Amino acid sequence: MQDYPLALPHIFHRAERMFGSREIVTATATGRERTTYRQWADRTRRLGGALDQLGISADGRVATFAWNTARHLELYFAAPCTGRVLHTLNIRLFADQLTYIVNHAEDEVIFVDRSLIELLWPLVAELKTVRHYVVMDDGKGNVPDDPRIVDYEQLIGDADPVEFRVDDENQAAAMCYTSGTTGNPKGVVYSHRSMFLHSMAVLMADALGVSESDVILPVVPMFHANVWGLGHAAPFAGASLVMPGPDLSPGAIAELLESEHVTVAAGVPTIWMGVLPELADRDLSSLRKVICGGSAVPRSLSEAYREKVGLPITQAWGMTETSPIASVGHIKSALRDHPEDELADLRASQGLGAPGVDLRIVNPETGDEVPWDGKTSGELQARGPWIAADYYNDPRSRESFTADGWLRTGDVAIIDAEGYIRLVDRTKDLVKSGGEWISSVELENEIMAHPKVAEAAVIGVAHERWTERPLACVVPAPGEELTKEEVIEFLTPRVAKWWLPDDVVFIEEVPKTSVGKFSKKDLRDRFAGYKLPT
Ligand code: ADP
């Protein structure tokens, strides 16, 4: 067989030659912009020429600080297809983390949306390696008068188109930093090969199953773990894209779903919790898949979509370190006639390992593999062609990878004999009570099934006798009132007695991380030293 490089130019050429008329729609502050893969390809080639013109090194890091837009997708290909490395910056990180990341990656240029420049500009003095700031005009925001600033449209308007070719599939194509709940974020570098293979897996019917006829709405940001592979899978398949831009409010998402006849949409659970009430009375007949991952999908949420929208949530599990798709939920044919209750549990699971990914669960103390018996839990470890082997220039790599080359995910899981994964919790979020573990995730999911509850997060609070005990932080649904007793009573038949939270506090909102997950760290800080009544 030919030794053909698995590299992103192939995906680019496919979209350009075969799917030129398929659309990329971007919702901007000033209205919807529509373009096609043909126009996108032409602009992307000129952007490649512009990177040469700016003098970006042959393997230089090209950063983006941007919303989900068609322009951002130009960068997704122009940087790696000219041998450079795309570095998507998380626009919601704290200033010191952003500064750390840009300096650590040694970004040479940052492509920034005009509406975001005011967020970035205060850091500029600290960004040591950045020589140019290219502003992508999305309608609003003050652009400082500075010689390092270049206008995107002018830049590519003046540039000559280039041919894309990458011969070495192991060359770096992109990098992302984990959102880093403790310490500085860690960088993960993806190769052309890893991204190519990951995209192929995303296309598989039993994975995300993206196809040419799809219209995909990635609500997940393009800086969150490669927009879960959709930015590459869409042009690979020839699927249309709907980019939500800066307005991620539930109403705006619901409006895009309906008016653009979206077939596949993807986002974290907090997005889909918010959007659900907006979906009543809308025509969602085109929608065939709602992909959800990044944190656990409560069974109540997946069932609510099934009942109200007519299709359950498709759950996926992964990490920045796994490109990210590592497992996807779908019900095997042999299980389809099982009792509804069992099926609902399967839908709330993290699904089956994606084709190409090896998974194992390991006893953290002995390092021995534990059986897939649906009972025994252990640390989930992963290996495969799109699983990271280390962190970029970071001594912390040692702790996160085993001697025999597996990624230690930091997640605790149970796998059953069919291969279905159930994430018990993140190691650091488990409540360590009297030498046993309590799953904060399971408690939360049960509490969120209460009709009067909007959101709930459970954390461990220091306890003299038991080391830690669970504290439930609950957000009542709008207009509802709820008592501690009601929550405990609701939980009592659903969980082991010793799991029942020692206290319930009512809060206005569960704090969220930069990618919209429940931030247990912020809650732990807020309730550090909290005096439990027991
Ligand atoms: P961060 O660690 O900063 O949140 P990632 O987005 O890479 O960055 O997070 C990966 C983690 O998110 C996983 O290790 C896991 O704990 C959690 N996660 C992802 N998908 C799921 C899911 N479907 N169910 C439960 N947890 C999930």
C-alpha cells in the first residue's frame, strides 16, 4: 500500500472540490453571514499566503481568540495546511492563565475578533512572542491604534493563494490547553495524523455519525478541544455548518436550530439545560441528534429531551487529551428491546469506547486492571492514535501517563460486560467519606431529577469523623421554593443512606468553568470551612 500521509490538506481539498456549494452560516452581532465551502476555500488559501507575508515561522504557532465563525474555520485549516500550528485560545480564561499559555506556546500572531479585543488588549504588554494582532471585524468593539494591528480582510485581500501540502503526518497541526482547574493549564499537541483519524472516527455512524446531508450547529466553542472534532468532520463529510458567533443565549440557540434546519447540534449539559425551555412550540423536525458531553448528562435531562423534543441526548465522553472523542453513547441492536428503564440508564451512560480507542479501568492502588463487570470501579485509562502521549514542554506529563503508555484520565469509571462506561466521578470530586467514596455526580443527577430543581452540585466538606461529607448546593427552578427536607426526602429512596448529604444549601447559580461546566473548585472555595450540622 502507498504510504499516504494522513494530513488535513486532504480534508480541505475534499470540501473545496466536492462540496463547494454547501453553506457555512455565521450568526454575528449585525446579522447572519452566509458563505460556501468554495468561498471559504478560496479565502483559506489566501490566508495561507497571508501567514507567509506576515513572516510567521514555518512551524510557528498561530493563535485565535475568537467566537465560532466561518473565519475561525479558515484559520482551522490555513495554519496547519501551511505547516503551522493552530492554537485556539480560550476566551474565558483568567488573564494570568492566558498570558501563561500564549508565552508557553510562543504564539507569533493572534487572530482576534473585534468584539473580543478589549478583553485581550490589557495583556498585550506581557505577551512576549506575539508580533501581530489580526483583527477580524465582527461588527462591534474599539480597535486600539497600534502598529501591530492588522485588519483580517485587508490582509487576505492583498495575499496570494497558496497550495496546501503536508508530507509528514506526524507534524504538529494544532494545540489546545486544558482549562486547568489547578495550577497552570497543560498543553496538548495534535498531529495531522491524530486529527485525520479522529475526524474519520467522528464520521462513523455509531460515533457522531456526521454525514453530507447534515447541518451542524457547534455550540461548543471552537477553542474547547477542537470543537469536538466537528470543525474537521463537517468539511470532510461535506456537511453544512451553522456557527453561533457571540450570542450563546438559549433563545438565540433555539432560533438557529429552527430557522437553519439544524440536524446535529453539540454542547455541554448546561447549554442543553438552558435551551430546553426555549424549544416548546418550535419546528425542530430537522433535528436528529443532540450531542452532549464535557460533564455528566443527568438522566433527567436526556429523558426530558426524549419526551419534549422527541430525541434523547447523545452523550459523548472525552478530554482535551483525547482529541476529544473517546466514547459515544448509542444503544446496541441486541439491547433495543430491553425495559425502558434500563435503556434510559444506558442513554445516561458515557457509552462505548470509540472505534480506535483502547480503554481500561485500573485499581489506583495496585495498578491492576479491574474487570468489566458493571460493579467494580477504577481509574479510567485510554490509549489510541488520537490520545495524547504527553503534555507540551511540561514536567507534569509524568504524573498523567503510565509507564506502559496509557493516559490516566483522572476519571473513575465502571464498565459493564457490554462495554458501556459509567463515569462515577472525577477522582478529585469524589467525596471521601470514612474510607469509602461517594459519587458527587450521581447525587447531583438524582437531585436534578427533582422537578423543582434547576441545577445542583455536590461537594465534599471537611468532617471531623468521616474526613469528608457531602454538601448539596441546589439552585431551585425559577419561581419555585424548596426545603432541605424535601431534597433529602426525594433522595432517600434513590441512594444509599450513608450517601445522603449532611446539608443542603440553596444558591442562585452553580458557578461555571470557562467552558460551561459546573465549577466544583469555586464551590469548594466558597464553602471551605463550612460547618456541617452533623
Ligand atoms: P477540563 O478538565 O478543563 O474540564 P476537558 O474539557 O478536557 O477540560 O475535561 C475533560 C473531563 O471532562 C473528563 O476528564 C471528564 O471528567 C469530564 N467529562 C467529559 N465528558 C463527560 C461526560 N460525558 N460525562 C461525565 N464527565 C465528562
